[in-house]
Amino acid sequence: MSRASFYRAFAEAFDMTPKQFVAKTRLHHAAQMLRSTPLPVKLIAGNVGFSSRSHFSRLFSEAYGVDPSEFRAQTRNRPTDPPKAVH
């Protein structure tokens, strides 16, 4: 299967691009870590694949409506919903 065919089939099956899927998965994992660990936000960002804390924080805020530190304060020890659409 060519790269273009894979991209098209993936987008049709999951209603998002592979890049959006990876970002959504990373942000969901980060949300779980924020809720359940005391690790610093910068370390969590790196652990889920972001090289820049500011980029991570911007995407996280877009997906969850609050920055990672506020999310942690609001949701500690509660189930984590998946992020909204990731662009």
C-alpha cells in the first residue's frame, strides 16, 4: 500500500489524519499522567513525544480547554476523557 493510499484509508476509517491520531493519543496519555503522577509538565511533555513544553501546552490547551497545570489541579484522581479534535 502506498503512503497516499494508507493516508486516505486511515482518514476514511478514523475520520482524522494519522498525524491527528498520534497527537490525540499523545495528549490523552499526557492527560492521564497529569492526573495520576506528580511529574513536572515539561517531563510529561517529553515522555509523550513533545520536544517543546510550549508547543505541548498550546496543543493541550486547544484540546482540553485549559493549560496542563490547571487541568492537573481540576482533574486529579478523576477519569480522563479523550481530547477534543486536534488540528
